[in-house]
Amino acid sequence: MDNSIEIDHLSTYFYTEEGAVKAVDDVSFRVPLGQTVCIVGESGCGKSVTAMSIMGLVEEPGGKVISGKIDFSGEDLLKLDKHSLRSIRGNEIAMIFQEPMSSLNPVMKIGEQIMEPLIIHLKMSKKQARTRAIELIEQVGISRPEQIADSYPHELSGGMLQRIMIAIAISCNPKLLIADEPTTALDVTIQAQILDMLRDIKTNSNMSILLITHDLGVVAEMADYVIVMYSGKIVEEGEVVELFERPKHPYTKGLLKSKPIINQRLEELYSIPGQVPNPLDLQESCYFHDRCEQCMSICQTKQPQLQEVGTQQKVACWLYEEAVAHV
Ligand code: SF4
Ligand code: MG
């Protein structure tokens, strides 16, 4: 299957006074065309930094993409200059975030903000862009689109603003939509509506989605393929049904055990005892070993590598390493 984007051995570090934090550590995955890939994990596991790295939004000098390749339409995004990247961003790759307010301009009318990428990337005239903006507002399920186009962000609810962000994101028919916790700030009814809408848009436009979330309910509803991250690394990945029915990694099993309660954030609900390790103090080991009930001695001194354990399922855990018997 062709890929929308392919990430190969990506590492992104942040430099602090106390040392380097490996926020993303040797991560590889792909988003096949027309599919939704979800990255799931607790906050601080590196899922957002992965998205920022793809978009070229990791801020130097504190943060830096150390190595890797990001193949998008035959080009390595990491090799592009700022100008070329800007022409892809918001055009061929669009992004939506948890807080729509942080991406919208508070003193600019909604309609003008939707028109902007149409004028810049698609070279539409103002009149064409206005017409298209109205259509887009309708497409994301908002009534009275003309009136909404003439409103300012503070006049709209959080759910409406996220719809507007989606309208802006899809305005240039992106090949890939990266959505970082797009429904986390919304109540559960609105969340469901927005997810439904994203699914419809994906189906009708054959766009691919990279969806970042801590919420397994969202994963279950949206994902074709799931990537589980922990402390900057992928610990397990697989097709959604396989992963939910037959999780392999003790961390994934723990996540699936903590039942999401409607309208509460999963971060508060994890039943896995313990905490993620201090990113400044990662030793050669399985990073999950402090919290793992099945921890063996090898887990404390050697890092397990991600390896295939079935069709399309991979896990990084010594329990599945044949070599463990020989160590
Ligand atoms: Fe647990 Fe060891 Fe597997 Fe890590 S490698 S998840 S510590 S069994
Ligand atoms: Mg995040």
C-alpha cells in the first residue's frame, strides 16, 4: 500500500541545563494512504513532539531533530528549507490542535482566517476565497455560515471553533491531516460529532490522518492502525482490532485495563502504578521496568527492540524476545 508519509528513525532531543531529553528516540512508522494512524500514550511520551517534528515546528535552539528521514511525496521534509516547508504546511499537510484559540487570530474575522490559506496556497481571488470559505463553514456542520464568517473567535463556542479549525485545515485539500488531541477540550457529545465529521471528511476526500491522543475511546473509534509510545519510544504497534483484542506489551495491557469513563480524561484514570521515568535519567533498560509486573532481570539492563510478533504487530518487550532464553 502506498504511504502518505513515512517516518524513518526519527529522533528529536531537547537540550536543558540538566542534559538532553530524548523526547522522540528512534521512531519509525508510516501512514498509509487513506488510513488513520493513532499515536497513543500518556502526556510526555513524545507523541506531540513527533507531530511537531513532522511539521518542522520544533523550536531551536532548545529542541532539535537529531536524525531521521520524513518521506512525504518523495521528498525528505527534514531536508527542506523553511520556505518550502511553509508551502507544504497548511496546504498538503494540515494540522489541528487541542486549543483552537491558540491557532486563531483573536482580532480577525473567522471568514478572513479561512480565506487566508485559500489566497496564499491556492491563489484564489478574495471573492472566490470568500465563497469557498462559506462552503467550508457549511461543510463542517455550522448553520448560518455567512453570519459566522463575520464573527470573531471569541463569539463562538469551543466546539464551533474546532469545526472552524477543521474547515481551515481541509481548505486546501491536504493529503495528510495531523490532529493533536483535537477533541480533548470538548465535551463528549461535541467530541463524538467532531470525530464523526473527521471520519466523513477522510472517507470523502481520501485524506490520511495522523491522530494523536491519550484517549483509547478515540483510538477505538478512529484508528486503522495504532502506535503506542512510552518515554519517547514506540513500545507496541498494530492494527486496531488486533491491538485491542490481543495487546502484547504490559504497558498496552495496562492502558486497556483502565476503562475510560465518559467525559473524563484518561490521564487521570490510569490504573498502572508508578510514573514515567525521569527523561533526564534514562538508563539502558526497558523504560517501563519500574512499573511492570512482569519485569525480569534483563529488563533492567538491556533495552528491548521493536520486533514483529505477528502480521502487522510489533512489540518491544523481552517477554517476546526469543533471545531472552539465551541471555
Ligand atoms: Fe516488562 Fe520487561 Fe517487557 Fe519491559 S521488557 S515491559 S519490563 S517484561
Ligand atoms: Mg501533547
